[in-house]
Amino acid sequence: MNKSVLSLATTCALAALALTACGSGGGAGSEDAGSGPGRKVTLKLVAADYGDKESNSSKAYWKGLAAAFTAAHPDITVDVQVVNWNDIDKQVKTMIQSGNVPDVLQTGGYADKVADDLLYKAEDVLSVDTRANLIDSLARAGSVNGVQYGIPFVSSARAFFYNKAVLQQAGITRPPTTWDELREDAALIKAKVPGVTPYALPLGPEEAQGESMLWELGNGGGPTGKDGTYTLDSQANVDTFRWLRSSLVDPGLTYANPASTDRKTAFADFAAGKAAMLNGHPSLITMARDGKVDYGVAPVPGKTGPLASTLGVADWMMAFKKNGHRDQVRSFLDFVYTKDNTLRFYETYNLMPVTQDALREMTADGKHPDLEPFFALLPGATFYPLGDTSWEAVSAELKKSVGSAVAGDPAKVLGDLEKKARDAVANK
């Protein structure tokens, strides 16, 4: 699977929640060697941090959940390690190379671990009921060659956020729908609202692959072509970065050095009223409210109109085979995916669910009208080429260097990245 467009049209209304299970049966079998009843086992969990500061770090969620799980399963303890998004891929790679492999990992991708034959199949570490509760289209996106290894953990879509007060000060009556309108609005904001970054362009290593893909989609480009092969240096992508440099970076309508500016900085600036416009996901809603920012949400502007297909994102849970803790991992993951535990995470970070029972709850309780625009965007969303086992290596290279395309020669930067992508495909 080189480009996964996850159709969630049937999940955006209560009437369409009778989704089928991904797979059936399997996974019980005999216990792994050395994992019999009464044997005390410690599971190692490594998870990404969805918080933007210590006070809302994901550590609190995972440690509380681990303690509750051990109270119900005294023979299993869970050692929790939460790592920021900038470092988690690198740290996990080091763990794997040193043989210090976690039992459970929650991060942004899974397919490279499948290529190295490191992971349990989903059916081995989830009960039939838990698998049946996953939203089917998301569960399918966790598959490589028709076999599910990645277990969806959260989902979201990208939309355009704008500060209503700042736009009003600049005399702007509606959010931009095209690149030219965005540039014109940014110039007005720079002239009339000093001290505010007109457009926050984060192309630093935290999530450069996401911001760059959103802009590429707006010009008919993207990381892959229709046949699924990498097209990082396509003319459409080169032209996109030339426009960013000439229209936003050079005129000072965004950060001076987008390549060293991370998403968390852009989000924090928007939540503090220091940035007027940016692309964001639902967790920015909570931050903006906490900062008392009167914000609006709109489709992402493209070159000639709003994106027909925005970027959709799913983050993943996976279980490693090395330590032989299959049955304990199954008990833990079944606990993680109970409705109350998933809801607690979704509502803490204003993210969208991957399970049917949580979706029913969130759409019926009237507490989440702010997520409705994102549910509306998901049916036509375009996702990273998640099932391509080379994607994690390619994504890592994008994070490191695609931002430099707005400072130097985009054709050279993207050409170098395309060569690395082809090498990653050849070596997978």
C-alpha cells in the first residue's frame, strides 16, 4: 500500500457505525515459552508524547493506566517511557539495534518494523472483541500485504486555523482559500498587526513531512505518484517550494528559518496570539482555548482553491515479538482499548477515535462540536504511504532536510531526497 486514502464516510454519523471487524479469530493459541501463569512479567511500553509541556505530558496518562492495569493483573507490571516526537524514532532505532526492544510501541509508523520481521500480527495481540471494535478502514490501514500489524491508536485530519481577531485587525473578512489570498492576507497582517507572525510555517524535524505534504497536495503533488512510486522531486513539488520561498519566506511573512522551526513552536505561537494562520490538527483547539484565542477552522488553502483532499493522519500501536510476552501484551492492549481508557486519551488531546464505541460516545454526547469539521474532512483525506516498508526511512529523511528547500535550491534538495527514497526502496 503506497497511498492510503482512508474512507471514513461511514464513521461520521451514528447511523453508519455497524462496521465489520478486521479479521476474525486467531491470536489465542498456546502461551509463548516462559510466559505461563503466575510468572511475573514486566512489559516495556514506549510511547510518543502528545503534550506540549510537562503539565499535560502523556506520561500522566500512561502511568495512571499502567498502575490501573497492574492492580487488575498483579503478575504484570508496565514500565512506561514517554518520548517527545522529535526523538522517538531515533531512540527506538537505538533500542532495536542494541537488543533493548520494547514490548509495546506507540508512535507514528509501523511498516519498517514489519519489513524487519519484528512485530506480532494484530490478531496475535488483540482479542477478537477488541479487533472487532476498531474502525474497519483504520484497521485496514495498518496492513502490509493484506496482514494487519499496525493497530490504530488515534486519528486526525489537518485543517487551516486562523486568529479571528488578528484577521479583523488587518481588515480581512474571511480566511484565505488560495495561495495568492493567503500571501495577500499575510502581507496585510504584517503591515497592520506588528509583532504577529502572519503564517506559521513549521518545516523543522518534528513534522516536516506533514507540513510539506499539505503544501504539495495543494499544487497537485505529494510524496508519491498515482502508481505509488516516490515523486519527491516532481515539478509540482519543486514549484511548491519555490512559491513558499518567494511568497512567504523571502518577504518575511513567516519564520526566518522554517527548517529549524518545529510544529510545537508554531502551535504555541498560535495559542499565545503570536501567529495568525497555520495548518493544524484537533489538539490545537485545546491549546487555543487555553490561550483564550478566538480561532476559526477552515479547509487548507491550495494553489487555486481549498484542498479537495487534506492530509489525514493515524498514529499506531504495535507489539514486538522479541521478548516473547504475547499473552501479557494481549491483556494489556485489550485494557488500553477499552472505551473509558481510549476516551480519556482522545478527550485530553482533542483527537479523534479509532474505535467504534468511543466514536459512538463522542458523537452522541454533544461535547465535541469542535471536532465536526475534522470528521467532515476525513472521508476524502490522503494519508502517508503507511504500508510501504520504506516509508519510515523516507519520512526520517524528509524530517531532517525537506525544510531546507525553502532556503536553497528546491530542485537540488528534493532531488537528493528522491535519490535517498529510491535507495530506501531498493534496500527494503
